[in-house]
Amino acid sequence: MNMIRDATEADFEVITAIYAHNVLHGTGTFALEPPSQDEMLASFRTIKGMGLPYILAEEDGRILGYAYASPFRTRPGYKYSIEDSIYLAPDASGRGLGKALLNRLIELCTARGLYSMIAVIGDGENGPSIGVHRACGFAVTGTLPRAGFKFGRWLDVVFMTRDLRPPEDVPDGEGWVG
């Protein structure tokens, strides 16, 4: 049985390993060297300190993937827009976990009072990530050609966005600030 829950510091040995695999074998991230567990924990603490969600999917006690929301940009004018990140264990693809994580992240960010979620998808040929985002209501809003170089080839970045609230709504909260 799959369960989505909040990540805790105790989960970071596995979360770090999942990300390391994605760094070393995938083009969804342009990182070239996996960060340490301490670096991953520092990022987690910053995200949680902003009141933003950091969640994971597990099955029978095994962590299969994780997702989190972080500021799209840190200038105050961006405080109602966030960026999503989703990473799965190598054997967890194709099971609907990315979509389940993203849908839950959307719910949590909407409840937090945020207005726009932005996906910055590494590798324009990353069909699974583009497909998951499209299935969750995102639209392609632009492509940066040759934005990165990894594994001996140029990689595009695809931007996808999804409104969390109607565009005519006026913010009345703090966004991710505070």
C-alpha cells in the first residue's frame, strides 16, 4: 500500500540516495556531483522553515520517492510562486507515484495560500516528467534551449506552470515569506 507523508530528518539517508542516483544517472537535475546528506538536510530545514511542504511516498515502509516546494525566486515579488521538485527511486517509475506526489504537493501549496506552481524540467526530452506535470494541469510556458550540459550533450529546460488559484484572486497572505 502506498502512503504519502511528510518527510522527516530520519528519512534523509534514503532521500539522499535517491537524489544521488538521479544526479549520477539522470538529466532531470543538472547537478553533476551528489550533495552530502548534511547538505540535503540543510536544504530540507530551510524549506520546512519557510512553511513549505516536503513529502515522500512509501510502500511497506520503503521510501520510493519524494517531492518538495521551494521558492521559484527569492525576491519578494515572487513570494506567491513556488517551484516543485520530484525525484523517484530507480525502480519506482511508471507506478503513478510522481503524479500522486505532485497532486499532494499542489493541495498543500494551495492550502498554504500560494498562487502559482512552476516546474523547471531538466532535459526537454524528459517525457515522463513533462507527462506527469501535464496530467496534473500544468501547461508548457517556455523552453530554454541548451541551458545545460551533462553527459556530453546539451540539455534544454522546459518551463511548465499551473495556477493554484484563479488569476483574479488578490493575495491576502504572506506567500512563502515568514
